[in-house]
Amino acid sequence: MSSLADLFLATDKRLSAIIVPETDTEIAYGSLSDQVERLAGCLRQSGLRPGQTVAIALRNGIEFLVSFLAATRARLVAAPMNEAFKVEEFRFLLENSGARVVITTSGTSPIRDAASASNLPIWTASRTATGDVELSGPGFSSSTKDTPDAPVPEDIAMLMHTSGTTSRPKAVPLTHANLMASVRNISAHYALSPADTGLVVMPLFHGHGLIGATLSSLCAGAKIVLPERFSAHLFWPMVAGHTVTWYSAVPTIHEILLVRADSDHAPSRSGLRFVRSCSSPLSPATLKRLEDRFAAPVIEAYAMTETSHQATSNPLPPGVRKPGTVGRGTNVEVGIMGDGGKLLEAGNQGEVVVRGETVMHGYSRNPEATKQAFTDGWFRTGDLGILDRDGYLRLTGRIKELINRGGEKISPTAVDAVLLGHPAIAMAASFAVPDPIYGEEIHAAVVPRAEVTAAELQAYCRSRLSAFEIPKVIHFVKALPESATGKVDRHKLTQLYSS
């Protein structure tokens, strides 16, 4: 398989399906493949040419999936975007991606306003009475007179933007070869097969939901349950009703499911073959609670947009899983780089670097960022980590998130892990605030699950952390601010609590 157009070739189209729980319908892979082929022809007949970009701002669902796959099948570049963005954010993303057309839903929305301001055609995605996805709008042709030529591995299939919490998002072009290498790696690593059913809880505009959960399942011929959005209340009924065997999510979603487990009548034995955690560090304490409560192995992975999602993962049982690590490279090379670009031996902390078939070739329209991102063919992730002698990677922090307290560099994720080890804490995030004496001081925001005081938490930290790592101030909150992909936004916490 050399391109996303080949995803259906290795599957039995009669047996596998996309399940849409809101309407209790199934779209067989054969129907999905036919819809993709038809819409790809329409896109080309509408005047779009290979290499041109199509912006897609749709909630999770069959409309997103068909539109995305059709664009890539037509040798266009699909640019998924979060429909919840503001107008100014969309204006930047549309310009930065070079979008020629926007596919979105009907009604007023920020992306429609942004597209109109940029004089871009807007095509509305909808479903017919028979369940087929169709587009409509100025310049769109419903003709399928010619079949588009097939994509080649070097074609750019997708353009995704980095989260950009501390700077402008960067556009990451991923080729068909990048994506197919990634989905094959993920599918093989977790032994996905037509016997599996995956529940998609992450948004499709992000690599976690699109590549990690959906395209990898398509590649394996597994069934996919694809609700419009994550609902903790409906999660367990969907797991039971569709015999779900696995799901993948960020730690915050795992925490929500744990907090609500008893009130939502989660079964003591979930029936899940495994649970995957990715996109943000999962504390060993949370991992243990998940496994104890849901009776399924929890597999932590590490991924980035620039590596076409997954770079490392712990193995399935009976392989050795090491809590506190994100496992070994999954068909990519992983190293630790020190100052001056020198690779370090096992046990030394440095910057995590990756190279392999899944790694992007460079940022779009940003040669300076591309130059800074690569050293001797290694992609520099910006994450700090340590490789042990078995090749398992332990992440120790994000270089830009390190708290510099009087010259002492503190990893907020290490402090988070200690706080999450306290039985009264459900969620935690440490962050820096300006300080006139130390330059930066460490604060923490916590979501409690039981009665506890700040002094008790600081005493708990005192026996597990160095004195300079103990949060000076602990804020009790009802929820932590999150990015669009479910990651805790430490930058927002810094802004909120800086005087």
C-alpha cells in the first residue's frame, strides 16, 4: 500500500463498517470506498488540481471522513481544522495553508466569515436520505465524468498545524508515504484486525483521532464507532452496545472516565482488549487506577504532528510495559541529543530526536523553522527525555515548559505525577508564574476528588520532591484549561495566575 487510496484494498469491504451511533446506522467499507471515489471525481471536475489545498472544518462524522479521504484520493491536500476556532485564527490558517476552498457545515460560523473575507468558495457538506455524503456550493460540480489519477507516495496528502500555544502554529505537510507508514505501524503494533471495534473519542482534525484511531482501524479492516463528539455519559453504553475492544484518548479523558466511573455504572470488567493513552504524559498512578478499575491493559504512546502521529509505544501484553515511559520506537529510530548535536548514551537526559519514514520533510512556507527542527537528519521534538538500556523512552518535560526557578530547571510533568499520586487528586497541572526573587516560581492547579488542603499536598510533595520543586501555591479548580486536542494548557494557567 503506497497511498491512502489503498486503505480499503487489504480489507473485506463486506464485513467492516463505520458505525454512526447518533443515527444507529452502519456504513460498510464498500459504500465508504464508493463515496470516496465519487466525491474525488467531483472535486477534480470542480476545477481543483493536484497539490491544491482543501480546508475541512467539520465535526467528527462520516462527512468529515469521506471529505478527507476524497480530497487525498483526488491528489489534493486536505487541511483539517477545528471548527471551534475564532475568525482571526481561521484567517491565519487559511492563508498559511494556501487553501483554495473550504468544506464545512451549513449555517453561520467563524470559518464561513473567515472564508468570505478571503474570497474563498465555501462548500457545504451534508448527508442525503440514503446516507451518502454530498457537497454543494458555488463552483462545485456534481459530475464524475473522469476518474482522477491515483496519488503517488510523494504527494502531500494532509496539512496539519501545530498547536501553537506559545507561538504561531506551523504548517506540517505529510505525504501519503508518511501517513501510510504511520497507520501500518500503529495497526501492526496493536495487532488491530477485523475482529476489533474502535471507539473514536478524539477529534478528527487532530492526528490522534484521525491517524491514531481512525485511519489505523481502516487499514486493519476493523469496525469504527464514530460519534460526533466525546460524551462521558454515553461512553460505556457505546462500549457495551457495539462490543468495543479499544479506544485511545488523552489523559484528561481517561481521568474524566475514572471520576465518573461509579456514577456512570462503568463495568468492573470493561471487555476492552486494551486502552491507549497518547498526546500528553500519563502518570503511573493514573495508569494503575485505569487498569484496576477497567480491567484492561493501558498502553502509553508518544506522538507528534511532525512524526505523522505515533513515534513510540509500550507493547501489548505479554510484552514488557514500563509505567512512566512511552515505550520504544515503533519502526522509527529514537535518540537523545545533547548540546552540539551529539547523541547521548542510555541514561542521559537530553532532547528527544526521531528519524524514519513517518517524519515530515519540513514545515510549509517556513524554511527557518525547518532548519532549526533538523540536525543531521534527526527531527528535534523539543521534548526532554531519557532512554533506558532497553530503549524505553521516559519523557521528562517540554523544553519550552521547563520552570526556571533561580537557575533550577523544574519539569512540570514530574511535579504533576507526584500530585496525581495523592488519592485526593483527580487532575493536576504545574506551571510557572513570574517571581521578583527567583525569576519564576512554581504553582499548581488541581482538581480534587476528595477533601484535601494545600498544606497537606505540599507535605505530600515534600517527601517525594526536592524543596525547590514543591509548588509554592496550589490552586483548587473545577477543571483545567485545555487546548482543542485535550492537552492541558499551562500557558493559560500562567496568564490566569500571574499578577
